[in-house]
Amino acid sequence: SLCRKLLLTVDTTDENFMPKRVAVYGGEGDNLKKLNDVGIDESYIGDVCILEDMTTHLPVIEIRIVECRDDGIDVRIRGIKIKSSRQRDLGLSADMFQLPNLVRYPRLEGTDPDLLYRRAVLIQRFIKLLDSVLHHLVPAWDHTVGTFSKLK
């Protein structure tokens, strides 16, 4: 699946146990790249979004606490929430539209991969919508011998 939002729940009453700066890394295996660096307000209570709207599937997402409030050495996180999409289940990811994967489709090679991905998502949504209303648009025919002869 694709990570739509990654949230940390923090509370200012944790004092020097509260994270002040968080870094998020993602990728495959040991090849992680920095995705985001977030500073957290020292007076904040609630959910802090540390990552959002990813377009590629990342098998590993790592949260690193870079700094705590008042130079604390331990951290307290009240919760971690992950909101993801099911587009990976549909066999669709932005990785499919990168240049090495378009070898069989030379006309698409000059098109922006993000644009191709968004178009594919749009087409899938249209198909899902059409499928949900198709039975209202096309009548259901009962193809038995008796009903077919009545049509004549």
C-alpha cells in the first residue's frame, strides 16, 4: 500500500520526553533515503503529521527522533497512526511509470511519470464508478428461449 499520512501523537505534558525534531526515512532494506524532517512545537498536544501523500510503495519506513525538548535523552510518543491507500492492492504504483519500466511503450517515455500515474488512478476510479452504475444504464436481459421469441 501507499502511505497517505504518518502521524505521531505527542503531548506537551511529557516535558523533556517530548520529541522536538523528527526525521522520516524510507526505502528498501538498508538503502533508506530521507523523506522528511519535521520540527514539533513544544506546546503541542495531539497528532503531528510527519509524512504525507507518498506516490511510491516503500517497504520500510523509519522514524528517527533527532532531538528531544530541553535536550532530553529519552522520548515518549503517545501513538503512531498510519493512513494508507489500497492502490498497491490494485497493482498500481508510481514505480510502474518510471522510464526503465516503459521500454515496451516508447510513446510514453517522454511523458512525466507522475502524470501517467495520476491518469492511471483516474481511469481506475472511472471504471469503478462506471461498474457501480452500469446495471442502471444497461437493462438486464433474460436470454431464455421464451423471452427471445417474445421480442420478435
